[in-house]
Amino acid sequence: MNPPRNSTAARDVASVLHPYTELKSHLTKGPVVIARGEGVRVWDDQGKDYIESVAGLWCAALGFSNERLVEAATAQMRRLPFYHAFTAKSYEPLIDLSEMLLERAPPSVDGAPMSKVFFANSGSEANDSAVKMVWYYNNAVGRPRKKKIIARLKGYHGVTVAAASLTGLPNNHRLFDLPIAGVLHTMTPHHYHGAEPGESEEDFATRCAEELEALILREDPETVAAMFAEPIMGAGGVILPPATYFEKIQAVLRKYDVLLVADEVICGFGRTGNYWGSQTYGIQPDILTCAKALSASFLPISAVMVNDRVFQGLAEGSSQVGTFGHGFTYSGHPVSAAVAIETLRIYDEMNLVEHAATVGAHMQAGLRERFAEHPLVGEVRGTGLIAGVELVEDKAARRNFDPARKLGARLMALGEQNGVILRAMPGDSIGFSPPLVITEAEVDEMLDRFGRALDALA
Ligand code: PLP
């Protein structure tokens, strides 16, 4: 059906090239036009309300309204709407936000604190920046061959050329001529699908670490620079690391002097029930990237934190060539930084991390009680306020539906009819990552609406 002529939907179809959309069928189907938001809900232009089960794109941690953030942005726009940090310029919001992030950072390798913060605008840019820092660092310290980067199949690190290469999903590579040379992928640590019959989580984690070690040895450790990993793999299907995974992975990385970059773009700022996913899983990264909830998504901003070893290498390199030749016009934009500062204050004042842990436990229990036995559900998994519900055709064989049946997309459409915006990922996994401010009553309502959509699919 074509959208009505001259409607907002028709104007969209005539003018917008949508990200992550089936471009051809969009020409006939048209968009859902979201007109406003409040709390955990958004409303479309017909006045229908939806609970946002994924906080937009795993990001609107304070929901879709917050006057303090509006004030923080407005005040900063009046005071200094733009400045930059190139050529040693600075401004208070940049310094304040750097300090706040370092105060909150998880410990780096051997318990040492993170040392410096670099800002960008998106998770992809943060990860691309981290890749470039790793290369620059190894050049500066005299290891020009040590450049390859390892990521994981089903990992998601963004869409810019380097970040999309790290991403381990076929749609981000096929037709884009990616990944770039020097990016390697190791196995997905998903016990549900990857384990042999009867294999414990610990044994499976050992096998994941052995595969990583074999990959490093095959490539030559002198050529492998870093590994990127999300604490919980988000867009690849909400895949939790099996017990002891990161302990074993980190032992391998240290053995071959390979840096670990924790991609906390989704997991950071309370999502897993701790401030960082790294704390939930005992990760001590050399470099940490974050974005999304950093500003509660009121404005774009992302950050790369580096430990002192990496920073000293970068400083050494820049003294060799003149400057550290990397940065965006809007690296640490003052208005975004002011909003991020206010966001982090609000998180502290609300004890939002504890709230996420408490309400998260309620959400996890609700998802398991209501849906684990559902005939279409293979696995319910998650911790804190992040979860995945994976649809399967055959529960015993753990076999997914043929992708051509588009179960996930159909469930998203049924969700919309039932007043909940859902996010389907590869393998028909449905992600839950609601605003961190969600209440238990709102979780129940979200699960009611999801349940009605799922039953309609059955
Ligand atoms: N890293 C992770 C773990 C993500 O989930 C995402 C986006 O969902 C990104 C990186 C890319 O962030 P952005 O879309 O802001 O570029």
C-alpha cells in the first residue's frame, strides 16, 4: 500500500534515505512518524503511544523528556555554543566531563586508573579513533608490524569503515567491500548455540580462549595489536559471555601483549546493573569507548578513555611527528559536553545504576517467567536492564527460523500494533534495553504488550 499522497509519510518516502531500512519496500510501506516523547513512551503523529523497549537505539537512558538536560544545553548555548579542542584550546565543560569520566572509569590493566579522555560524536567514531590510536601507539613505540585487530563474529562496533570492519555481521560487510585488511574475527561466545552437547560454560569459555590463542599464533603475535569486545554483545543478539570468558580471554591477550578495547557503547552507565559492563565481567581494558547513555542521547557525544601506557605512547608519537593528527570538528562539542555532565550528575543523584539493577532483576524474572516456555522462544538471556529473547523454529534442536520468513520483522510490526516498539536482530533475537528510568509497573506493561504481539505471531 502506498502512503497517502502529501501525507508526512509520503513526504518521507519522497525525500529520506533511511539508515538500516529495507530501502525498496520502504517506498511502498512508508515510515512510522514519531512526533513526541515523554518518559519511556513515544507517540506517533496519529496520537498512538508506544513503550520504547530499546530506548530508541539502546541509548535514551533517561527516557524521552528531561527538563534539566534542556536547561543545561540552553545555558551552554548562551554561554559558548561552540569551541574546539584543537591546537591546545580548551573550555570548562571539556575538562569537567573528562574528569568526571576518569573518576567513574573502571580500573585498567593491573588496577591502574584510566589516564586521558578523547571525545568524538558517535560510537563508530569512538571505535575508529581507538583503532587509529592503537596503530599510532604501536608505530610510536617502534612496533610497526603490530597492527592487526581482532573482533568477534556477531560483535557490533558501528558503521564507519574501520568500525564496520570490526563488526562481525554479514550485512555490514557484504556489498560494502568490508572488512578492511588486517581485521580478524574470532568465534562468538554464545553458549546456547556454540557449545557442544554437555559442555559447561567454563569449558566453552576455555575453548573460546584457545581459539583466540590459535588465531594469534597463526597470524604471528608480533602482528596482532588489539582486540575489541563488547562486555555483552548487543546488536548481534544480546549475547552474554559464558562464565570465566573474559578472565581467560584477558590471560591470552596479556600473554601476547595485545591491547584490549572494551566497547561500552551499550553497556556503559548502568545498563548491566553496574556502572560499566567491564565491572560486571571483570574486564580491565587498556582502552574504553562509550557513547549513547553518556548524554542520555539528548545530543551526540562519545568518548575514548585510554590508560597511561597507551597515552604515553601517543604522547611519544606526537613529539616525533609534531602533533597527534586526529580529531573531529565536534570532538567534545561544548553543548554536548554540558549535557553529558548534567546527565552523569542526574545518574548519581537518582542512584540510577542501583535502580537499573533492581528493576533489571524484575525485568529478567518477568521475561523468563512469561516467555521461556513459549513455543516460539528458544532462549531468554540477559542481566540488568538488557535482555534478548531468541525465537526458534525447533526448541529441542535450537534451530532458528529461515531468515526468509522474517519472523523478527513481523514481530516488530505486531509490536507496533500492540503499542510497543521492539528491535529484532539477526537470528530473530528480540532485544530489550528500555530507558534506565523505567519502573517495575512500566516493565510489566511493556511485557504485556510484547506478550500480545508474540501470541499474535504464534
Ligand atoms: N558499539 C556498540 C556496542 C554499539 O551498539 C553501537 C551502536 O549501536 C556502536 C558501537 C556504534 O555507535 P553509533 O551508532 O553511535 O556510531
